[in-house]
Amino acid sequence: MKRKDRYTACIEYFSNAFPNAQTELIYQTPFQLLITVILSAQCTDKRVNAVSPKLFSILPDAQAMAGSNVNDIFNLIKSISYPQSKSRYLYETSQLILNRHKGEVPMHLDELIQLPGVGRKTANVIYRFYTVKRPWL
């Protein structure tokens, strides 16, 4: 069996077995999804969901987060794993989204990967979520 056939079979299986699969992360916008996925690296979704409501009540979008500073972000996410790095990533990512992408999360993989704290896995999560037709929506 060719690799492509194995992948197709795997995707078909999981699509049928779990037709309503969704992320456990809590978010309202593409920006918030991006932030929660960045925070979830080496951390549980449960911990991210405990921290993100307060974070998003104070810094709900790229403009607010870019207008903040690394220390303020750190204080909001300090119970997340690697808070020093992640607070810097969130600040710098927000700056780039605001300045390069007019406040909107880019939806192309090559642009997503250029954001601090966004690797291939995070970029693919965001890209697939917003570009692949999801039968459960």
C-alpha cells in the first residue's frame, strides 16, 4: 500500500469514527485560537483553558496584545510551561500580525511559520482548521 493510500485510509477512518471531533481549547477568534495553540506547546489544554479567559479578557486581540508588553503577558500566563519564551512569542507575534497582516491572522502556511512561536505543527493546526472543510461545522 502506498503512503498516500495509508494516509487516505487513516483520515477516512477517523472522519467516520469521530465525525464531531473538535479541539478542547477555548477560543472565540482565529487570533485567540493561534494564541491558545502557541500556549499549548508542552502544556495541557486544561491548563491553557484555565489561563486563557483572563488573558483574553484583558488582551482579546492582536492590537491589545501588541500594545501590551512582555512582562504584562508573562504575569497573565506564568502558570503555563515556558512562560518567559511564550510571553515573548505572544508579544512579537501580535506585533507582526498587527503590522504585517493588518491585525488578521495570516491563513497561509509560509506566513504562519514566520510568526514567533509558530512552527510547522502550530501552523498546520491553524491552516487546516480555517481552510479545510470541516463536516462538523
